[in-house]
Amino acid sequence: MVVTIDGPSGAGKSTVSRKLALLLGFAFLDTGALYRGLALAAQWAGLDASDETSVAAWLEGLDLMARPQDGRFLVLLEGRDVEPFIRNEQIAGLASRLSTQAAVRGHLLSLQRQAGVLGDLVAEGRDMGTVVFPRAEAKFFLNASPAERARRRFRELGAQQPGLILEDVLADLNQRDQRDASRALSPLRPAADATLVDTTLLDQAQVLALLLEKVRALAGRA
Ligand code: DC
């Protein structure tokens, strides 16, 4: 069974998706980490991200993969776990800019689909229910008000970036959402058959309970 969880940043996808996968005994795939891993590789290569022809050529030699380990997929760049290097706003912005390019999306599409053939999966991202796993048995689209999403991002990032200002986080978030939702290829939007969940007034435990109940009901019916 494949469960897809899409939505903008700060909607509360990451922790809930991870915990849902754990409770269901499914593998967990964070597809944003693949986009971020690709952005990190581009940064390290000194690539001009706006030059689509160079990006497409560069992708052919890129050694990026998602490897299953202990119930989740690790994103490996040239065999190295990228996790310590990708959780910052600079990489997030570059990932968002690169994700508008057809060659990038095509490259990562096959990596994501390969994860889906290995067994039960919770896949989190922007286009899981619409493009990557259109036949998934359970689809969710999480959202929250921009102000609440910015507050959540601020809390997450604040510890590592002491000078951070909430207004800047909100501006960055709005810019990235706007780009993710308005791009021509696989824009951020709910699948027609997705369950919409507004998490603005819900805590993580409430969102998790809601998703778990729905997945169990769907699995029982399958
Ligand atoms: O979920 P995240 O913040 O780690 O994602 C970083 C960027 O990657 C996001 O702004 C857009 C892109 N992305 C995408 O286009 N499609 C996905 N399935 C996941 C992420």
C-alpha cells in the first residue's frame, strides 16, 4: 500500500509522515530530501542552476540515490548521507528553483518510483498524489495558514540561526510556495481524490490520529 502526503512547507508533513510510517510499519520516503540532495550536489559542483541545458547534462553524471535503511530511505550523494547538509533555507531555495526544471523532475521521478515498488510506503512531498504515485491507495494534502506555517518554520530554524526574523521566514515561505504552486510542471496542488487536512489549529498528535484512522479504514476496505 502507498500513502501519499503532500502540502506546502510548514504544513506539518514531516514529523507526521515519519510517525505514520512507523506506526503502520511502512517505509518512509521524504522526497524533499531528494530535491535538497540534488541542490546540494549542484551547489558543490558550482553549477549555474538557471542554465537548464547545463543542469540537464550534469544530471547524467549525478550519483544520487535513495537507499532503504531501518524503515526509511536515506538520500546518498556519491555514497554519503546528505542529511547533515540539507536542512537550511539556502538549500531549500535552490531545491525549489531547480525543481521547476523538467530534466530535474524527470530524473527524480524514477528514483521516487523505484522506492514505491519495494513495498508499503509513506511518501511525502509536493506531487506524490498527483504525479509520482497517482494510484496510491491513501492520499492526503496537509495545509495551514501562512502565518502558522511561518511560525513553525521559525521555531524549527531558530535554534540553528539565532538572528532569524519571523517576517523574513514568512517572506521566504511565501516566495517558495508561490514558485512551487505556480510552476508549469507538477505544481503543488491536491490530487482530486486526496483528503484535505487543515492543520492550523491541530497539534501533531491530532493530525497523526486523523491520518492513521483514515489509512486503517482504507486498508480494511482494500
Ligand atoms: O519538502 P522540502 O521543503 O524539503 O522541499 C524542498 C523543495 O523541493 C520544495 O520547495 C519544492 C521541491 N519539491 C518538489 O518540487 N517536489 C517534491 N515532491 C518535493 C520537494
